[in-house]
Amino acid sequence: MIDCYSGKWTAEEPPVIAGSSTVVLQTEENTYLFRTPSDVQWDEENNTLSDRYKELEEQFEFIKKHISAI
């Protein structure tokens, strides 16, 4: 998820949010965070769901690097 917060936040001190929050963009007015959950649950017997999440997770760095202001 991408969250937008008013003001400036640093990568070392993002807003306190469960899960992982990475500052990916800052403007004069807002800070944008790439957020991932603290816990992902699925039926461990369902390999399809597990594989799909792992495929998505492998794209996190690519996604973060390609966020820009428009």
C-alpha cells in the first residue's frame, strides 16, 4: 500500500505504523510511504496463494524505486 502523510518524515523516523514503512517520496507538503503488512496469513496448504504472495514480495524493491510524483 502507498500512504500519504502531511508534512515531512525521515526514513529513520516514519510514522509509527504496524508492519514495514519505507519513505519513497517527499514533496514540499507530503511524505509518501510504501507499506507492507506486519503479518500475512493464508492457508499454508494452498501453494498457489503462497507462491503468488512471494512473487509480489519479490517486486517490492522495483515498486519502491519506480514511485514518482506526477
